[in-house]
Amino acid sequence: MTFQLAILTSLVLSASCLPTTVFAEASTVSKKLMPVSITFMEALAPKDTTSSERFQIEYEFSIQTGKDLTKQTLINCGYELIDSKVLYDASDNLQALEQAKKAEKNNAWMIVGPRRSNHYLLATQGASNTPSVSIMASSKEVYELNSLHLTMAQSNENMANALADETKSRLKKNKSITYFSIISKDCVSCIDFAKSFDLKASKINLNKISEFSFTGEQPNLDEIKNTIQKAKPQFILIPNYSVVSAHIMNIIQSWGISTLYIGSDGWGDSKYGFVHNSPQLSKVNGLTIKGFPPANKGLEYFDLGKQILKNPTLAANFPISGTAQSILKTMEALTQMLCDFKPKTKDEFTSRFKASGKKYFINPWSVSVFNLVNGEIVFDKTLKVSRK
Amino acid sequence: MTKTAKTLNHFIIKSWLITGLIAVLTSLSLFLSVGYFGYLKSADKANETLKINATTIARRISAELLIKKNDVAESIALKFAKDYNLKSVEIVPAEANIQKSNSKTDVTIPVPYLENQYSVTIKANEVNFFEHFNLKILLTSLFSISLLTLLGSWIQMKYIYRNIINPIKELVATSTGEKAAKITWPKEVQDISNQLTQSFKDREQVIYSQIARGVIHDIKTLLQSMQVASDLAIEKETEARYKNLANVNRTNLPKLLEIINTALDGSREIQIYNNSTDINQTLQNSIESIKFLSEQSLVKIEIESSLNTQNVVPHDSIQMERVFTNLIKNAIESTSTSNSTSKHIIISINLLNNMIQISIEDSGTGLRDYNQNQIRMLKSTKLHGSGLGLTISRKITESHYGLLSFEKSQLLGGAKITVSLPSLLTNHNENLNSVVTL
């Protein structure tokens, strides 16, 4: 892991030598820089160590890339970014609150993360007076937080609506379209997404048969086997995280049921989400929705992204995930805020953030549709939706 | 009630059974102790695990309650109960934390960051007490102990029989010279065999010398009596003296013949014939035959009898006369050699509890040791002067179902020897006609 990080870091350093057009050129005059402490928080799943290790590499690489690409601009504005990374156990949600509390106590100017909505909601409780931005939290409750706590993600409502429309268009040949929902109760965003989907579905003649809720990562689906086998739904909604969703699809496939699986951005990305040594998954057809396109497309939407695209080597090695793009965009927005307002203290930054943060921390990517084919999640298209 | 003697097998088996029993009890104690302490350890470990799990569960529930997902919190509580194999996980009001006292299977802890509002009560399943007692091991252990006990006792019986019992059985034969001790016998048994053989030889020698002395002594006594009567007749040829001589000869010659006949045929047996005569007469005959010696030794003999009439007592008058003669002779010799100024012998006859008691007290040197067992020894201990041998006197007395006892004379300071004989013929002594083996 250390070796991989070293390789990627060297690529980033080479990219930072590129001239910038958006960001100011290097100043030859040495200035006294104001340190800006930013805490990056994220949950790792200890049971899935392979996936966690890969994510950690990607996460740290993205942050380092963002730091390197914004360094000079910040220096010119009189700031120096001091980052601290906190990676905690995903099975102990309360750590999100505790780590956020700790970050606030350590005078962090801003907290970035966590991705998951329920973790982010806890983090905002722990650091209620510190500006925070989640890179991917999308539940309704996140959008209902005050202006000190923002998210870079598309709302569940937008994504669910887009998914419902897309599903309808895919199955329009069927006279009656029915579906079954299997929802993880542990996931706030999943529940929220499902509710939004059901609401939209009811308006466009997608008929819900029933719903099954569970907790944990390995649900027992025996009690719904007969229902699903009898009902033969056209699609099954599984708006859960990747590992759980893959487990569910595996089981249902083994029953000999042929159906379309649809899910939310919790399915994750191709390499990290679905390849779990399961032969059944290669036969699954699915459809998912994300607030991000693949990186090669998504990087075009913002300046730091464009900068990366100018370096073919860096562009080729940059992670394709929405997480990476979101981190970069967040750091770009932070840099812009600092340079525009030049706050001299954390309190000043906080009040500026409260007033204007929404204008800077905006999702530029709309909603993208991805297909699940042969165990891989493959980009299909980007849809236009109004920001919510 | 007399106890029947137990066989060696009994002792061997018993020793092995005792050992086996100890082993069984030890196994049982170990089994119970290990099981019990294993249970206690498991219970403690379960309690520790419960506390750790309680913290994990409370934190997880807190994470849901803090974001107002109470229904999710309930579901998570149920899931944890199932995953951790708990009896129940309940979210309860905070007041419950104060009321409940934690036990080994129950724990109530406050929900972190919501201590004022909620607590979590977790109940674990009891640790199965009996699961910690592995009966298979116990049964295997008991079976092994039983097998070892049986095998051990069998081997030991075989081994002891071959190497100890059989040699001991042959000790009787080796002691009499019929067989020789084998080199393969245990060293101790060989030593005992040698000692027994030597002891048997010594005993034979003592017996033969005792008998010889006894015979010579008896003959000498009788001859002395006859000698005295002859001397008297030669000294003064009176009719009375010749009559005395004739009487003494008539009395003593058959006795001499009897003694010589017994000695000539080499028998070590004395025939006892019950003539049931007056015991006083037997005693008188004895005193008469020894009278010359008392006069010669200037020893006064007194007779005290509490019996007024004739006392017909079942006894062999000839053999008992020998006994009395020798006891009185020993008393005279002891008294005559003592430094005491008063040379006295008192012979008393009493009837006590159907036993005729004839006591001979003297003012002599007394016995060195009045231990009755000493009298029984065949070794030539110098007892109360030389003589017939107290052993032979004892055997003759005992063949009459009587008793020969020794004590110090409180009256005269010397020895007091008492001959006790049954005064009546009963079921006990009806077989008085017997043989005394020396």
C-alpha cells in the first residue's frame, strides 16, 4: 500500500509542476502563511479489508492531489492547508460524532466527510459549530441541516426520480411493471432513496408488490423467497451499499429468478463494489444511478479536474470514483472561498461559510446512469436534473 | 465370637481396592473441581464478553437514536440479540439504569451521549453448568482405574504367591530339615528359614536336654529316697526300718521303671491317665518322697489346707506327683542356698471357683523374672534352681486343664508357685486321658 501511494504521489508531484491558469502563479516573495486546519473524515469497513485498503489509497491520493494542485494558489492568498486524516471503523458509527468533536476541539476550520448520510449526520452533531461538507451524503435529512453543513452529492430525491424514469423507459414494453424492494434499515440514505423512489414510481405507474427491510450485511431472505418466486417482479429495488447489494443479488440469482436489479449510488464503483468472487453476479443485469460520472468525464466539469486531464499520465492514474472527484471539487471550492473572502480567523471563515458556502460547494455533475453488466458497473449516460 | 482368618488374596485384593477407591475418589474430585472451576471461568468470561458487547451495542444504538432513527435502533437491538446469541436487548428509559443491579447475565448501561434519556438492558443466556462436566472423560478414567486395579491385583497375587507364599509354605518343611531353602526365594524368607531351622535344632536340643535332666532328676530323686531308706536300714536293722525300706522300694521302683521305660523308648510323649484320686494323697506322696532332702537341707515344710475332707480330683496321680515333687524339690534347693535365716516352705491347698489350688511358697532366692511367658521358653534359662523343667511341669499341668503360675511370695520373700487344677470333671475336662507331647 505504501509503495502504491509513493508511485501515485510522484505522479501528483509531476502534475503540480504544470502551469495553472485559474490559480495564481507562484510568488517569489515569501509570506507568512495562515495555517488552515482541515480534517478529512471517513469510515473504513474492517471486515472488508481489501476494499478498505483500496479505498484508503484512493482517498489519500485524492487528498494529496488536491493539496498539491491548490498549494500555490493558497500560498498566493496567504494560506497553508494543514490536513489531518481520520479513518475510523465503519461498524462503530458513533466514532463519526466523536472524531468530529475532537476535530472541532482541535480548531479545525472545516471537516470534509464522511460519505455516508448517517455518519455525516452524527458528525454534524459532534461538530455543530464547525463548517462541514460531505462528499457524498445524499439523504433528505442531510439537506435539511443548516447552512453550516453541506453536501456535494446530488439529493436522493433527484437521483431516485431519475432512476424511476430510466427504469420505466427500459421496461416500457411491459404492460404492467411491478417491483419488490429490499432495503437496509442501517442506511439512512438507503431508506430515504427508497421513499423518494416509491413516491415517483407511484406517479409513473410502477407498482410496488412489497418491501422487505433488514439490518446487518448478510440478511436472511428465506421469508421472501416464495413471494418473489410467485410474484416474478420486473425489477427489484436494492438501494443499499455495495457489499450488501451484491449478497442479495447473489441469493436471488440462486433461486433461478431472472429480473432487473436497480439501485442507488451506494452500489459503489465497478472494481470495488461488485467483484466479490461470485459467479452468480456475472449473470446479473442491473441499473444504478450516481451523482457523478466516471472521472474521465467528470473531471471536465471543474478547474482542478481540467488541470489533471492536461497531464495524461496523471489522468490515466486518477481514481475514477465519485469520491475522488468530489474531494477534488471540495478542495477547489475551499480554496476559492479562502481566496475570495480571506478570513483571518476560523470564526470569520465560519460566518462566511454559513452565508455563502452553498454557492461554492455545488455538485457540477448532474445525475449519471450506470449499468451493471457482467459484474461490472459501466457508465451509460448523464441526465439533466435541477439541483436540489 | 472368633474371627475366621483371612486369606492373603483377601489382603491383596483389599489393598488394590483401597488404592482403586482412592484413585476413583481423586478422579471424581478432579472431575468435579475441573468442571466447577471451568464453569466459573466460563461464567466470568461470558460476563466480560457481555460487558464488552453491551458497550458495542449501546454505542450502535446511540448512533441511531442520535439521528432520530428510533425504529432502526429497535431493529439493531434485535439483530444484536440474534448475532450475539443473547436472550434480549432492550432500549429502556434512563431511570432503569438506576434501578437495575447488574448480575452475571444481565447488564444495563446508559446509551452514550443520551445518558439522561436512554439505557440499554442486555440479558445473556446462562452458561450451561453441566456442559463443563465431560462425562466421557470421567467414564474413561473410571474404566481405566478399574482395569488397572483388576490387572494389578491379579499380577500381584500371582507374583506374591510364586515368590513369597510358596516359599513360606515350605518353611515348615525346611525348618525340620525335610527340604532345603531355595536360592530363588526372597532373601528375608531365606534368612527366616535358616533361623527357623536353627531354632528347631536348638529347641530339640533343649527339649532333649530338658527331658534328660528331667529323667535323671526324677530317677535321682527316687533313688535318693531309696538310698536314705537303705541307709537307715543298714544303720539299724530294725523291722520298722526294713519295712520303711520295703515301702519306699515298693513305691519308687514302679516309678523308676515307668520313667526308664519312657526314656528307653525315646518317646517324647507322656501319657496322662485320669485316676480321680484324692489330691491330698498325691501331694503327701510327693512330700514323703522328698522328705529326706528337706531334712538334709534343714528346710521346714509346712502344710496348710483349707480343705477338711478328702478331695477327689480328676488327675493322673503319678504325673502330678512328679510335678509336685519337682516343684517342692526346687523350692528346697532354692531355700537351702539362700541367705535367709528362716528356711521355710509353706504348701497350701485351697478350693476356689471349682479349682484346687496347691501353692508352694519358699523363702529362697525367688525367680529372676515372673513373666509367665518366660516360663514357656524352651531355652535353658536358669530358673528357680535346676530341676525337671518348669516347662514339662507346666505341660503336665495344662494337660490336666490346669494352670501353673508364678509370683513372688509376699509371706516368705521367695517364689510362690501355684498349681491350679479343675476340681470337677465337666464337659471342659472330660477328655483328661490324653498325651502330653514334649
